[in-house]
Amino acid sequence: MSKSPNLATLRLLLNYNPETGTFLWNQRNRNLTGKIAGGVDQIHGYRRIRINGRMVLAHQIAIALTTGEWPKGQVDHINGIRDDNRACNLRVVSKGENLRNKRIYQNNKTERVGVHWHKQHRKWCASIQKDGRRVTLGVFHDFAKAVAARAAAEISLGFHQNHGRKQ
């Protein structure tokens, strides 16, 4: 993370409770001391806190305060709730690993990630992303078989159990 506030500044300004995931101001001005720091971004749903004029994501601050260094990868919210910054809900992962804990897109009509209707073949198609490439798992007459093929591939590739959860 470039130009991140140093840890001493964070510890001076913020009080982080790893069990609840809340951030309180230690000192900012008399009106804010003891109040919840930052706010939730209405577009993306992440809590952000302004430190020295710069907005910083709260989950990155949580990792920095608990481990003593800024995260080297992406920070994954294991349960998918973007403003749940409890230490037990956060993990530092690679981008690829973070994508294996992604919720289902709102426009998904089958309610299953990686399974779609193939119009030309008039069958169900199952696929998965592996190492940045799409891999077709098969074409099936039965929707349940396509779902089973996708589920087996998710297990073999180490996808998180929350992958494909509904919003």
C-alpha cells in the first residue's frame, strides 16, 4: 500500500477492537473522542476512515494493527460482509484466492456460479476459472449434473465454501 499512515499514527488516533471489529477515535478533537471512526462507503460497502487527509480502508487498518504490518495482498472478508472487520473474519490472500470467495452476480439467472444454458447446443454448460483461464467442465442435459460438475471442480481447486453465496 503506497503512502500508508505509519502504525504509530494509527495507534495514536484509533482504538481497534478485534473481537467486534469496531474502530473508535482515541483523539481527533473533543467532539469525536470515543466515537466510531469513519463511515461505510454506500457504493462498495467497505468502512473507510480518513487518516491525515487520506481515506484508508478499515479492513486494511485492522490487519496492520493486528499483525504489525500493512497487508501484502488483498484482505478477504471471509463471511462476505464488507463492513465486518472482526479479526477472525479477515485474512490476507492473493487476488486469485480472493476471487474464490466471491458472491454470485445479481444478474445470474441460474442461481449457480459457472452454470449457464447453452442456446446453440440446448444443454447446460458448466465452467470454472483456473489460473485466469476459463475451463469448460462439460455440457449436460440435466441441470443437476452441471451443478454437480461445477461443485466438484470448486472443491478440487480449493474454492471457499462461501463462493457463490447470494447477496
